[in-house]
Amino acid sequence: MAAVIKAGRRAFDEWVIGKMDSRSDDWFLMGSIWHAVAILALYLYFVKHLGPNLMKNRPAFKLEGLMKAYNLLQIITNVYMLLLSLDAAWAFKYKWVCEPVDYSRTPSAYYALKGVWTYLMIKVLDLMDTVFIVLRKKDSQASFLHVYHHGGMFVLAWAATKYLPGGHLTLLGPVNSFVHIVMYTYYFITATWPEFRNKLWWKRHLTEMQMIQFLVIFLHSSLVFTQETCAYPKPFALVHVIQCGVMFFLFLDFYLKTYRKKAS
């Protein structure tokens, strides 16, 4: 048993700790893998246990002003992320078929690293979506899809920042940011002017945009496997492909259940 534990520890040190990008060690949340584990554990504990128990015998918080400010903050941060990712990579520099990660200490490599870390910070902010759902007692919205999506995106964003900060799969940054700009603009409008809630025709199209997003990233990530000489790590690309496929079908299931029910 001791030999198994020792071998596991050695493998962990070699493949998990040893493969980390040291350039971001001093950045927020990037000094240790346990920072990410702690954030994820606290998130799941609050969403599944602490939050519901705290709210069990309390009336729902309205949080109207806070939600408006939060939606506006999301719009601003995602506009910034979109512009940053285009400028750092996808507008002029990156190749669409295969783009390896630049681990050098050049200004352009650090700029890409900054972009991926910024995306991670936005995914941390996204976790507040679920916190507000719990505090407002919108229990039906804290679905498996919602929690899996937010938790999974945080984990992948942290892993990308620490192991693959740049390169092929960062197309998710500008695509996801654009989707979130549209989504939080809708939320801001309906929170600020509730009378528009039934007049805006594009609510269902937000889910369609999410599905298109995952389909686009699925196909783009798959291009790595068509290039034998592509230096982007194929195991991580495979994880990305699988995750995008899972998310596409989860959103498709939600879409069919929600809008078929309304149609009938």
C-alpha cells in the first residue's frame, strides 16, 4: 500500500506539479492547484448545502440593484475580454488550424498569458451567478446543467492558465465573451426595465447561441487531430472536445425540454 501511495505521489508531482507554467506562480489563484480545489469545493458546498440551509426559513432576497450592477459588470468585463483576446491572438496572430502554446518570456507570450488569466478571473466572477440564484431562492435555476457548466468552466480555465496559457483552444475566449455580452445585456435590460421581459423575442436564442458556441469550439478543437505535426497537446484538446460535446447535448436537452413544453 505504501508503494502505491508513493508511486501516486511521484506521478502527481511529475504530471500535475511538474508540468505547471511557472510564469504565473505569483498571480492571484495561480500559486498552487489547491487554490483552485478550494474555490471549487467552497462553491459546491455553498450551492448544495450551506446556501439552501441558510435560506430555508428566510424570505428570498430581491437584490434588484445588485443584480443590475452585476449584469453591467459582466458586460464590461466580457467586452474587455473580447477585445483583449482579439488583440493578443485571434485578430492578427494565431493560425486557425493549429496554434501551439508559446511558453517564452517575450511580451507577446506574456500578453497571451494575461488574456487566459483574465478569462479565468471572469469564470470566477461567473460563480456568483449561482450564489445569487441561491440567495433569491430560484431553486429551479440551480440545475445540474447550471452547476456543471459553471464549475467545469472554472476548472478548465484554471487548467488552461496553469498548463496551456495560449494557443489553439483559446478561441473559446472571444467566442464565449461575445455570447456573454449578449446574454448579460438581455439580463440587464429585463432587470432594469421589467416591462420589456415579454417583449424581447431573443430569450430562446440565447440558448441557441450557447449551443452554437460549443459546436464551433468542438469543431475548431478537433482540427488539432487532423495535423500530425501540430505541437498543441492532443490530450488536452481531447478533453476540450469531450467537454464541448457534453455541454452541447446538455444545453440541447434543456432547450428541447423548455421550449417544446412551452410550445405544447
